[in-house]
Amino acid sequence: MMNPRSRQIIEKYCSCNCEDRFIWPRIKATNGIPINPPSEIVPEGTIIPTIQRYFYIVTADLDLSNGATLPADLFWNDDANTITEFTVFSPNGYVNLYINAVMQEGGIYTVTPASLTIVPYNATLYRGTPIIIESLGFTTK
């Protein structure tokens, strides 16, 4: 059954009966576990995302004038468990970095399974600043 709010939005902006197009909003991503909906609703060639998120809150001011490397074991995952390495989906994926809830441009950081490296920049990350790494990978059915 479609969420009543979603139905209102669709009816407001779309004059067709297109509820059948909205199968995927009913399937929610969960903590990096691949979504495996029943095969009868997933057409051949469907792209299936896998998402891993990692969190860290800066514990002391971090001067970035010489860059910084943060090891993976400082971070925790969606289940609040500490990790030992980041999942990097290469070549079928990408990584986003958020600092203080703002997505950063791709050229200022590198993520490897072992660490996050931020290039030298004339800035400071202050104690309490949240850092989030979002790693997305894709497979096909």
C-alpha cells in the first residue's frame, strides 16, 4: 500500500494512474545490507544499490593546513559498532564525504579501506564536528 502522503503528491503533480511505477519507495535500505526484494518484482537488469555509512565526531580541533589522515578504526557504522575498515565499492560505486552535514567536493579527500585522507587546506575542523562517509556500491540482477 502506498504511503498516503506519497499518493497525495503523485495525484497533485501527475494526472495518470502511475502508482504501479512506485514499487521501490516501499522497499527501504537497511544498514548496508543489499535489498533483496522478491525476484518477481525485480526485472532483469535492475541495478541494486548497497549503502554503507560511517560516522566520526572530531574529538579535538583538527588543523588541516598540512592535510589529515583519519584511520578507519576511529569511525563507527549505522549499527554504532566500531569498524576496522571502510567498504569501498570499486569500480562499481563511489564515496561521498560530509563534514558538518555538508557534502564535500570529490577532489579534497580520498577514502581507502584503511583511512580517510583530507588534502591540505587552510581550515580547522573544530571539536564536535561530525564527519560522515557514505559509500555506495551497485550490482545488477
